[in-house]
Amino acid sequence: MSALPPTTDDTRIWDIWESMFILPVVTVSIELGLFKALSDATLTTEELASQLSLDARALALLLAALCSQGLVDKRMGRWSATHEARRWLHPQAKAFWGAFLSLDRMPGVNTLHAPLLDAIKTGKRPQSRSDAPPEWERPSMTAEAAAGVAAFMHAHSQAPARGTSVQSEFAEVASVMDVGCGSGVYGIEMARANPRLQVGLMDLKEMCVEVNKYIAADGVGDRVQSLAVDMFNEPWPTGYESHFFANIFHDWSVETNKLLAKKSFDALPAGGRIFLSEILMDDEGTGPWPAAAFSLLMLLSTLGKQYSLCEFQEILESAGFTEVRAKRSGGGYYSLVSARKP
Ligand SMILES: C[S@@+](CC[C@H](N)C(=O)[O-])C[C@H]1O[C@@H](n2cnc3c(N)ncnc32)[C@H](O)[C@@H]1O
């Protein structure tokens, strides 16, 4: 086993992982008639959704993915198919690839086609038809589920946690509460990088059992403590100078995020800061691919999506925060969004 520490650049792994969406965004768009519609006319997202009977919010995520793959263009708010898409992906084009890309020819290869098609039509993730939401959306979870989510998120978050922890913002605050901390990897890395920083790791109580194991393994116990709090249904601890959320807002709708931002605002002191670690969509909704593909995963598995800085600005300002900023945080594709309570 390699003893090398993780670096902060895991973009190659992200690219490999997110490549799973490249084929389905194309096959779904062919089946929906999207390339034909955007060859015949330039349309807004809402016009295209209405013409093809699709969910406009979900369609916007698909269009961002197609745009970052060079298959559609957006000009002054209107979409059109690119020359490549018209030549190879229009069903009436002489050189149409559809017969080759057809699912019948490749049974079992394109397993994301059906759930993605369904989500773009309905705007809902496939499992929302059942009564049970995913484990992390319930007010409690089993010990087994908590261990699974912690391990899963820990593997995913190591590089951005390291990149984020050395940003100057965390040397400027005395304390930080990591809300919905998962394994606690972000807060633990922040404590390691900033010797005077006090860190609270907040998550559901079952997850805190796992968090305590990660704290013990990393030897930062005296400055890092777990906080068993249901962020929706229980009062938030006060006394922390800043709040940090990694991959939390992308799980939820704008309305729920406004609620979380307000809870954070109310629990912070004057001058307190809020930080979000997220992969940001650009302000035009045209990509980039790492955010657009991640957004499709959110569409399939959560109630959220990847947001742009403009969208975060609206959410954070609605709660009273000011000075909304973002910078790349040196952790793979992640950015650090920050704002201040006046
Ligand atoms: C997508 S994970 C993010 C984990 C971590 N921040 C990271 O990026 O590695 C979402 C986290 O939110 C937590 N969570 C979900 N609902 C919660 C609630 N009501 N109160 C507190 N934490 C919650 C989950 O247990 C999970 O750890």
C-alpha cells in the first residue's frame, strides 16, 4: 500500500468517473428529439421544454452537459445545435449515428439512459416514486448506513478537503462548524492545517459515531469535536465564528437552501462567515462539464443540482449575508464560496 499523502488534484479520477454520463446525455437527447428541435429553431430552455414536454429545470441540466460536450450552443439565452450535432446526431441527417448508438445494439452498456430519460421528462429522481427517501434525507439513519455514507464521502472528499484547508480564510477565523460533515474529513484537515482552529463537526447522531472514529484516527481530538444535531429540526450550536458546508447545498432545492442559509445566519455572530465548498456551474448554465455531469448525478439521486455563484449569491443574500465571493480552492474542481454576516 502506498504511504503517499493525497494531493489536492484528483481531477483525472473525476474525469474518469463522470465519463459515465457522456453517452447517456447523447442517447437521451436523440430519443427526445432535442437535436432535431434545436436544428430547426433556436429556442430558450422553457420553449424547448414546452415543445418536447420536458421538465424545464431538468432540461437546463441536460443542456449544460450537452453544451460542455460541444453539441449545443447558447447565444443570448437561446439554444441551437452545433454543426457536429446537426451532421451526426440529427435523425434526418445522411450521416446520422443513431443506428449505431441505438440501445438495441448495446444491451446493458448504457444503463443510465433510462433513469436519465425519465428524470429529464419528469424532473424527479427515479427513486422518489417510492415512499422511502435516501438514508441521508431521513431524520435518522441506521449505523450501517452511516458507516457507508461516511466511507463513501470520505473517499470522494479527501482532495478538496486538503485544498480547502490551506485557504487563507481558515487562518483568519478562530472556529468553524462543519455542517453535514460526513466523515468529518474537511474539518479534520482544517484543524491539521491551522493549529489554533477549533472545529465542530455537525451531523446526524448516527453519523457522529463514525465521525468520532475518524477524529480518533487522525489525532486531532483536542480541537475537534462532533456535534450530533439534525440541521433541519434542532437548534444549531452557537459560539462558532464561521460555518462550513461541503456538498450540502447541492443536495437540496433553492427553498431548502434558503432555510439552511437563514439558520446559519441566525446562529453566527455579527461579522461571522459562511463557507460553501462546491463544484460551481458557470453563470450562463453552459457548463463546465465537471459541474454539469455532477449536476446530472444530483438530478438522479437528490433534490438538488450544482449551483452557479449567481444562484448562491441569491440564496445567501436572501438570508442577510453580504460580500458573496468565490475562488477555486485548489481541491480538484472545487470552489470555495464565502460570505459574511454584517
Ligand atoms: C453529501 S454528504 C456531505 C458530507 C461532507 N460534507 C463531504 O462533503 O464530504 C451530506 C451529509 O449531510 C448529512 N445530513 C443529511 N441530513 C442531515 C440533517 N438533517 N442534519 C445534519 N446532517 C445531515 C448526511 O448525514 C451527510 O453526512
